[in-house]
Amino acid sequence: MNIAEIESKLNSLKIQQAEQFKKKKAERDNTALSAIREEMNKLKEEATAIYKGKKK
């Protein structure tokens, strides 16, 4: 996956996360939020690896 694809996917995940945060805390889907956070963290790690690879 290249940087543009990662950034696009992160952006869509941020939008999904924002939609969840618009709801009251008791009405939020915690499993969906956890899944979004996990996927975002994986993508950020992948992006970091790519950026570090380019610097060397």
C-alpha cells in the first residue's frame, strides 16, 4: 500500500470515528470504535515504516 492509499483510508476512518463521537456516550458502538482505532494504528505503523524507509 502506498502513502496516498494509507492517507485516504485514514481519512475515511477518521470520518467514521467522528460519526461515532457525535452520538451520546451510552449510544456509541464501542466495538466499532475499537475496530476503527486498531485499524488506524496499523495504518499509522505502516505509514511510519514507509516514511522511515524513504529517509534512509
